[in-house]
Amino acid sequence: MHDEREARVNQLLAERATEAWIVADSSKLGVRTLASVAPLEAFRGVITDAGIADEMRDALESAGLEVRIA
């Protein structure tokens, strides 16, 4: 995330949610940015597109996240 204020708002939403998911285009997965929302453990899973690399999918699933393709 490139905007610290937006990241903070998203962090608050994730903290207050019953279940938090990462929704991201596959091209954004694994890319470092200025601000982060929360550690991966704060999320149940990732919703992304079919362009996700097998290695990235495996890494996310190994981290305990469910990966859904939309």
C-alpha cells in the first residue's frame, strides 16, 4: 500500500472484522510497498485472479491462508 492513511484505515477495518480477507490483483502479491495493513496472520485468506503464480499460492497456503480465485 502506498498511502499510510489508507493503510491505517484498512488496518482498523481488519482489526474490527469478524473475518478479514486480502483482495488483490495477482500482480500485487509479493510486492513490497511503503505501508502495510497487518501481518498475514490477521487474515483468513486471499482472493485474487487466476494469474497468481503457483509458488505464491503455495507460499500463502503454507502460511495458513486460504487462496480463492475470482
